[in-house]
Amino acid sequence: MPIIPLRYFLQIAFTFVCFLKTQQASCRQAGQWVSQTLNSPINFTIQHPAFPLKDSDGNFLTIVYLINPGFEKTGSNTTKEDVTWLLEQGYRVVTLDYNSHSKARSPHINKDIIAINDALAASDFCGLADCSIMQSYVLFDGYRIDRNVAYFKDDPSVYNYPEQYTDGDSLRMDIIYPANPNGPVPTILSFSYSNSFATFDEEKGVLTAANHNKRTFLPYTFAGFDDSILEGAPAAGMAWAIADHPKYCPWGSGQPSNGKNETYKSYQTNPDAAQKVKAAIRTLRAKGTELGLSGKIGIYGFSRGSTAGALAIGDRLVPAFENAGWYREISDAVQAAVLGPGVFDYTQIYRHQNDGDETLESRCPWAWGNLAENREKWKTMGAAYLIKSSATPPVFLFYNTSDAPYYADQTTVLTQKLDSLHIPHFILKDYGCGHSVPKRTQDLRLIYRFLEENLK
């Protein structure tokens, strides 16, 4: 008979004791974690809920809660009240105590957000190997989460994937907000650059939820690109939200009805995408009113999330893009946008050869017909078309020249459109290498300052 290590017996015993505890008196573990921001160890405490939330893989939804930072809290609750609330929702809560250190503020603390997400994705954070890499979050002291808020019912006939998916799922978003804020707080909304989608289990012969709610799937988002811009926003006095990407389908799949397989490989289509973007903004604004948010919304987007989010900034009225989704009586206007590399005008993809957008060049005609005969239709697919006047909000653009060349070309096209209408904009170039997001302190400071100036 094999010898079972003592640690497994201890783990079983610990889990059993936790199960017997009430939600108000949850199990605790404690230790120290090395902060990249402070370059020194800080204390952590792990609290387990009585009835834990798990993702489709059976891993625990975990909140990493940054308490006692070096700035004044936005929410007016006590830390104990908010941690207790999170535990009651079913989250495992890991508190990291910064003991009011002066460096534990924006944007320095973003280093720790990056380190936390990298550790969560590697299943090695504070001794925990079973944190969800699909729905775990970094929150600041005073903040709570409204999770899986539905904002649109998907139309399966747009991307036709998988073929068994015929009754549309709801696209959803997560809203991270200060509880009982001291004053109105603006919100940054991002459309994920990970795709949620319906999944058909061939063995069981049923559709499953295995790939629902993948908007914060760490290997493709925050950890995959060391992206801390959203989760660092509360340190700059803002709330944030992340919505399912409007292409409810694996990024490399999708086809029109009776169209070629993988027609929509690596791009989205309108009016579906624009309808969803507008519906998400309206839903966030409606829900934000209930949560004490100001109603001012800024867009943040990177890669496919930038292509989607850019559809929010224009002021052109296209009837086919309107009157879809919920809260139609509420405005879908945004007050600022921070956009990384993306595609903003599909009519420009043939300007240069061998610049990285060959998939678009070959497959966009499969969906929209050839460009020469269908130029007006092609125009409606990109954000540049929707920018009609100076009513378009200010835009902050970022990209690296070492990225695929077509991204620089797309940014140039969008900048020319903004210039022609005298729309305020700022460009951050070569902050890093390749297809990446800004991570340096000085660059993050510029982004947060831009958002604060236009949203507060």
C-alpha cells in the first residue's frame, strides 16, 4: 500500500474545519508576500468562505484585496465590512496589508498588480494552487464587485459557432466599484481581449458553460500581457468594468450563414459589434447609478479590445447600430478613450503589403464582398467611420513601432481623422516592445492623468 504524505491529511482536515465555519468566522491562513512595489515583505491573510464560488474547472474565485494603501480610501465602509461582504458572496479573500506605506499608491502599486496576476496565472500565489485563472480579481480597500452583469443577448446566427449553438447566451461584464463612495466616481470600461463563447461537448452531446465569462482569463489578458491599467484605476480614484468582447466566438473562428469556414478569423463584424458596445455602455451607466458612480465613462482598449472599444467614441448616428440591447433610453456616450493597437478602418488594410494583416486582406472580402464595389459597407465596420464631428471625446493612443506594422498604419489613419476634426488626442509611442501594453511608471502616470482630466 502506498504511503500517503502527511500534508494531504492536513489539507483535508483544514478544508473540513473551514466547511464547519460560518461565513462570519471564516478560516484564516497568514504569512508574508514580497511586494515588488515596496521591495520588501508584507503580511497576507487568506480567508475562506463557507460556500465558495468555483469556475467551470473547479477552481476557487479569489479576490486579492489590497488593504491600507498609501492613499485615502474612496469607499467609506470599513475594511472588515467589505471583506465580510466578499466572503458572503462566496469569494476566497487574500488580503495584502500595505500598512499605509507612502509608495503603495498609483502608479507604483501597479508593479504588484502585475506580480499578483502572474502568480495567479502560474497557480502559485501565497501558497494557493487552485485560484481561478478565469475569474479572480485584484481589488483595492473599499471596493466591491458586481459580477456577471448581463448586457446583451447574443445572436448565434452572426458567427454560427458552434453549429449546435442556436439560442443566444447573455454577454456579461464585471463592475468593480467603491462601496458607499465619498463622492461620485467615474468608470473605465474595457472590452476584453479574451473571447467568451459557447462550447459543445461532443462526448456528452450538450452545450456547456466551459468558456463562458472568460473576459478576465489571465493567460490571454492581465497576466498574458502584464496589463495593470484597469485594476490599477482605483488607486487613481476610479471604478472599472470589463465586458465580454462583442465577438462571442473563439477569435479564430466564425462564419456568415452558408459562408466559408473561419471567414471571421481574427476580426469582428457590424452591426453586431457596435450594438453590443453601445449596449454595454448603457448597461454600465444604468448600473453605475445604483452603485453611486458618476455616469462619466472612459474606454480602455488593447488589441481586439481596442478595435471593439473604439466603436464607442464616434458621434455618427447609424440606425442599424442603435436600438438594440437593454436600457435604450440611456445615453451611450463616453467622455474619453485610451486605445492601444487595433483596427480602426478596414478600408486601409491594403495600403501596404506584408505588414501583418494578411488574414484580414484575404478574408474580409468573404464577409463583405470586394472593397472596390462595397466600400461604403467596409467603412461601417471600423471606428474611424463613426467619428463625424468634434463631439467625439478626447483620445489617448498608444503603440510600439516594433509591433506588426499595420497597427502603426491604423493609428496613423485614426490620428489623421482626429486631426481633421480638431479632436484632442495624445500619442504614446515605443513605451515597450512588440504587441504590449504600457507598464512603466511614467507611462501609466500619463494614462491615469489623461483619464482623470477628462472624467473627473
